[in-house]
Amino acid sequence: MHPERYEPLPGLPQMPAWLWRRMGRAARLAAVAAVLTAAAAAAVLIPVIREARQERVEAGRRASAAAEERTVRAQQAEQKPRFGRSTATGRVRAAADLRAAIRVDALARVRAGTLTGPIRGVECERFPRTVGEVAPERDLALRRGRYACVAVTASFVGSEDVEGGSIGHPYRALLDFQTGRYAFCKVAGRPDPTPDQRVTTPRACGG
């Protein structure tokens, strides 16, 4: 009697061929049928999966665009111009009336819950800021003054290394010294001279 021939297990790359040789006819037919069935299922499912993935991507894009549009509308509403008029005869007093109107607006927003308080006052400076130039109300060559203002929530004292200052909610304002009319806007986008291209400060407020 001859011993059965021993065939060692092959490496992984040769394993499929080794298994195929050891299968009977019925097992081979079943394997072929399974492969064909899997291929047919893949041919059907792959386009469906791709379409579902594309739909998810498009839905994400639409949701992102809708969220951005809501943000833009909210910022535009937040910085809608407020108009008023000072009856003061002097330019300095007219500028003070403008600051008072901004303070009233900031306090109203705090009460409404759209701004954080407390509002300790309002500070305004020439816009755009220019070192060495006086405030617009003191520059008699100007008919209108453009202001960058802050509804102050906190102030800090400076030191030798750090300049003191105030922090708070930014506003932009335009004051006509001849008529006393003014407009101011709560800045919702960027308060610096570089505008947010989606939402810019209205021209009525000197944006």
C-alpha cells in the first residue's frame, strides 16, 4: 500500500488555485455560480451606491449654502441702519448726541438678548483711524464725519508695555454736521477696514 501523497499548503497567492484543484465538480459549479451572482449584484449595487453618495454630497452642499444664506440675512438684519437727527447747534454736541443714540440702541439690544452687557458707555473715533488727526467734529474742514464706535462693555488700564483701551460691540456711524442727521449701524461682520465680502457695512453708515 502506497501512502497518500502529501501536498503542503501553498502560499496565499497560490491558495485559490490549490483550493480549485481540490474541489469536486459540484463544488466548482457552485463556486462559479456564486462568483457570477456576486458580479451581477455588484453591477447593480455599485451605481446605486455611487448615486446615493452623490445625493448625500449634494444634500450637504445645499444645507451648507442654506446655512450660509441664513447667516448673511441675520447679519444684514443685525446691522440695518438706524437714523436720527441732532438738534444741537454745535458739532461737538451733535457728536455727543450720536454717541447717546448708539448707547440707547446697544441697551435695547442687551434687553432683547442679542447683545451681552453691561453697556458702560460709547466711544467713537475717526474712521478710518488716522494717527495725529483730530476727531471729525473738531475738523472744521469736514462737512460729514465718519466714525468707528464701540459700545463699551469693559475697559482696562494700560501699562508701560500694554496700551490701555476698551472692548465692546462695534458700530459704524456717519454724521452730517450741517443738518445734524446721522445714521449708525451695529457692525455684524468685520469691524476693520477690510470688509466681509458677504456682508458689508451699509453706505448710509459710512461703510
